[in-house]
Amino acid sequence: MDMIVTAEEMRRAEKEYFASGADSREVMYRAGAAMADYIAGIMDSSPGETSFLAVCGSGNNAGDGFVATQILASRGYDAHVAFIGEHDRLTPDAKYYLDKCSHLLSPVFEADIILDAIFGTGFHGELSGEALCAAMQINLFASTVLAADIPSGAGSSLSVRAHCTLCVQAAKPLCACGSHAQNAGRLTVLDAGIPGLNPCAYLINHDDIPAFLPRKSIYGHKGSFGSVGIVGGCRGMEGAAMLSAEAASRCGAGKVTVVSSLPYYDRRPPHIMLSDSAQGFDAVAYGMGAGRSQSAVQMRSSVLELPCPVVLDADALYELHTANSQLLSRKERGLRTVLTPHLGEAARLLGRPAQLIDADPIAAAVEISRLYHADTVLKSWYTVTVCEGRVYVLNNPTAALATAGSGDCLAGICAAVLARAQDALPAAPLIHNAAGHAAAESFGAGSANALDIISCIHLD
């Protein structure tokens, strides 16, 4: 689990660290050396990729690029640096390291690996001049593109498109999630030894599942692992609830029951129970295929009165403001409610365009949790989970999850992990995402469907 920190927080921590006596030049060296080690690993594992170019501006992340180039060249790699900044705007530390690699200066060219170190987190506005030309060149090259800390121009209308971003000490929000993060590629956090950071969120990955969701004990029984109620699936959309139930069952819930009186469920799989009552469960998920009729609204009201964790998905999120007093009451009674909106549903919950949600999804998810007195799992190609005031971001996209029923699966997974452990919610998008990647591997990212995702859920 890595930290996500804002640019302002990063600057504050650096200022305090340097004020305590730390050498800023040494910190720059550590960051650049970590980048050099990462790049050397790529060059060693890919014999065809032999040339390296750092494209650097005048700021401190340009200094990281100078250091990385100098170290790679000293190890015998074919390394060059293109300086497109202004000498009189170089920071003292960056100038020191530029002088050390001045013999490696080169025009911008199509190297096998390019490190974008033109602008860092201090950039605002739009790329222009030589920086714009360099960014456009880099985007046209067939090179493997790495970004130093953040792609140059991130947040503007045109930025460098990186395959991977080498984040110094912590990931930055623009790279972690949202529309601008698509140009950051895969995130790798490198340690530069800067202490005292206060994260706005945490970057999580599949390896973190056991930290949130403990393994099932070999000495337990079905009652030890929670019972889940799945409520939803009106006529014509019954499959949505069944997908949720199957996903919950795969996630280790001791017992899963669909709550419905529809005859469709008489043909359910034998391991899924059927009931006409939503009482007595350790967690309940509602809304998947529920419809938006008056009876569906009444059912939501009944579900919110249950004395257990409740997951509200899909149709249950429609005009949720009308249930705000119930949601507040649940929070005051210590009952957990989880909302699982996609971007369009989040836009309706907040009354603003989906593009604004996608521009800053961390802030949007936090605001949804505050307004509706609930935990939130905001889902797109990334997920932002707000759980008990902490924010967790998953950035590991796969096209296999972009299929009908995928969200129903996630709702069932959320209910299953809550039934097992109420603080395990962040494990749900991780399990869902890991299953999506496994389904892409087994069935093809363009072919996998919701049943394939469920079949690939695997918990030790």
C-alpha cells in the first residue's frame, strides 16, 4: 500500500525535511538513482531496448532526470539527455547535476526508452513553446515512455502520454485516478527517503487483500463467515441479483440468500438460498436490477431499517436524497451503509456533470460519503473507496470489467466481505479487479462476461 499525496503536501514535507538539516541535493540524487535502477531493470530485461533519453526542463524533476542519465551512462548504458529548459531558470540542485552530465547532451530523438522530466507538479496552465513541441514528439514516438513523478502537462488539454509514471515517494492524485490519470500509465512509487507525509489517500493493489480480509479459518463453519441477503432483480432483470448472489458466494460468505417471490429464482443454483424476508442477515445488498417503481423505493426504505450493513447499488441510488434522514439515522446508530455508484450515478448524487466527477474522483467520493452518511465505492476504470474516513484508490484497469453485470458482481462482493468483517470493504474492489484480470487472461479482455468474472474469483 503506497501513499497518495497532493503536490502541496509534498512541498510542505520537503520544506520541513530540508529545514531539519537534510541535504536537498542528496534527496534529488536518491530520487534520480531510484529511477536509474528501475530503468536499468527494463533495459536489462529487454535486450532490444538499448538507448535511453531523458527529456528535461528546468525544475527539480529535471534534476532527477539528469541524475538518472548520469548514473545509467556511468554503468555503461547508452544514455543521453535533452535539455529543453532555460539555464537561468534551473534550480541550483538541477544545475549541479546538469553540469555533471553535460557531455551527454543531445537533441530530442526516438530512443528506445524516454524519461519525461520536463515539468513536475508545479506546472499549471498549458504546455507551450519547446515543451509543447517535445511533448508532441514524444507522443508520436514508438518509445517506451516513463514520466518522472507526473507526466508533463498533466491536468491540461495536452500532456505526455506515459506507459509508466515513476512517482517520487508517493503517487500524486492526478496520476492515481480520474480522466487525467489515463496518461500516467502504470504507477511505480520510488523511495527517496522523504519522511512526514500526510496522505490524502492510499494506493492499493491485489497484494493488499489479506490485509483487509483475513483468510477463512479451517476451524470455522458456515456461521463463522457471515450470511448475505441479496435483494433486487425485478421482473426482466432477475439476473442482476443472481450475479450478485453468485459473486458473494465465491467471496467466502457462509450462506447467500436471494430475497424474492419471483418464480425465476425457483431455478437458482443449489448453493443459493431463497427467502421472502430480508431479516436476519449479517449484510444485505439492494438495488441490482430492482427498478425504480414505487415498490422499489419502499423496499429500499425497508432495507435501510435493517440492523446490519447495507450495500446500495444501481437503482437503489436513484433519488437517494429522499432517504437522507434514514441514512443519517443509520450512521448515528453505528450501522454501515455502502454506496457503489459509477460516474453517471455519482453525477446524479452530487448534481454535477460526470466530467467534473472524473476530474477529481477522490474529492467526489469523499463528498458523496459526507452528504449521504455512508461509505462509498466510486467505480470507473479505477475505484475510489471511502471507508471510515480513509480513502483507497485502485488503479489497475482491465477491459474485462467493462461488461454488463460487472457492477452487480461488485455489489455482491461488497456484501460478502462486510458479512465477514465490517472493516474489510477495501478488499471488495481488489477482489473484483483481480478476478477481472484473471478473466482477461483466461477468456480474453474483449470476451469476458460477468459469469467469467465470477468464475475467476479466487481467495486462498
